[in-house]
Amino acid sequence: MHLALILVCRLFAIGAPPSGEAATEYEAAIDEVERLNTEVNRDPEANFEALAVALDQLSRFAPQLAADPHGREVRLLALLNLARAMLLADFEAGAGVMMDEAIRLVRGGEVPVARFGPTLSSFHTDRREALAQRGSGRIRVDCRQPCRVYLDEATLELDASGETSPLLLGSYRVWIEGSEPEGPAPERHLVDVDVDGEVETLAFPLVLPPVEEPEPPSLPSRLLPRWAEITGLALGVGLIATGGALLSFDGHCPKGLDPIADAARCPKIYESSAGGFTALGLGAALAVTGGVLLTFDEVRVGGLRGRQAMLGYAIRF
């Protein structure tokens, strides 16, 4: 329970921006904080968690709270009352979070702790000294177009370089919105200033650079068109078959007669060796050339396609 409460109280989490009925919702949030502030006075241990949640809800109305001095006073007194209630409930760590928040809110001004008794006054002194010893830092806002900045639901004035005055170390809620009606949507940030002398920088509007994917290498051109390589290979195979057929007829009689046994009926013997060997030679040359070119181009282009596929897979994952 305590851990969850510390998380809630540490940030006063920045929720979604108020709707079109922001004024009504803001007034309801203020009323809820005032009501629970009274309940905490009656029974601190039973109501301090509900008050912490109500303060969390109030932090969603940065522009409204910044323009309302009464609302900011209600919020500050509720923080101090919450710190006192946590001390009474022996929850000193939570009380420290609330008191540190109150000290950072007044930006060097006075925290009205006297009305809450000597115990809380002493606790405030200890926490202020501890924060002062830790040092300070700054927040820089780079407005790329006219904008308004709220720090912990208070209007923030920046110097010429866009930086705040020195801030006590800790967590700060930063609300940035455009000054023009058609400007970009408000942006909400939780900024941890936790190193002495550091400057935390925010940019508005926040524009993420596009992710550039590398262009795949272009496919190399083939030595010959694929159809030409396949045609050459096919013609070569056909000529080899033709040459083999011609050589098979060489020295034979027509109609399959034996030139010796049927010499009387075989006045003419086929002489096809020259044409057969020519067809074989030309066919072999075409087949080898077409096959080599086809194999080389397929391996080269196919291999690069495979590398492109692997590159695409690597880019996706």
C-alpha cells in the first residue's frame, strides 16, 4: 500500500488533457480536494490516501490551475495537510515526498507550515535543508513555434536561452502547449532533475526523425536474356540429337538393308558422317554456351535475390 502511494504522490501523474468540459471538471476536482482536506483533519489515517488521489487528479488541469491563485493555495495547503496526516500515521517517507513537493512548488518562497503546528514546522525545516544541500538544476524548453509552458501547474517564464531559473533537484511536471489555436496538441512530461548543475532539455513539438530503410542493391543485368540462353541450350541439344541420328545412318543401306548380305539390293550407301559430325560439333557448342550462361546468370541473380530477402528479414526484425 505504501509503495503504491509513494508512486502516486511522487508524480501526481499527468493524465489525458482535459475535455471540452474542462472548467466544470476542474471545479469538481478543486471541490473534491477541499472536501477530502476536511476529512483528513477529522481522521488522518483513514483519508490521506484518498486525498493523495484527488491531488493527482487536480494535476491534470495545468492551464486552469495556473490561472487560479485560489486553486493553487488549496493545493498547497492540502499537500501540507497530507504531509501532517502521514506523519501522524507513521508514514514518514510519504510525508517527505509531500513536503518536498510543497517546497518545490513555492520556488524559494515561504511554505505556510506554522498553522499546522511545531512538528510539521520542524519537519519542513529538515526537508528544506536536505533539498538545498543536494544542489539544483535547470530545465530548457526548445519551442520550435510559439508556446506556453507550465511547470508543476504554474506559468513558467523562461530566459532568453529557454531555460528556467535554478530548480531544487527532484521531479517536475512540464506541460507545453501552442500559443496559437491551431497549434499542436499539448505535450506533458515528467522531468527528473537529479544531478547538480545539469540541464534537462525538452523540444516542442516533439518530432521524431523518420526511420530510413536502406535501399536494396539493384539486380545486375544478365549476360544474355534468359530466353536467349534457354533457346541456345535447346537448339544445342537438338543439334546433338540430329548429329547422332545422322551418324547412326552413316554406312547403312536404305530401308535398313545390310550392305554386305544385301549387296545386290543395296546400290547406294548413306554417307552422313560429315553432316553428323558438323551437327554434333555445333550442337555441343550451343548447348555448352547456353548452359554455362544460363547457370552463371541464374546463380548470380538468384544469389543476390536471396541476399535481398535476408536483408529485408533483418530490417523487419
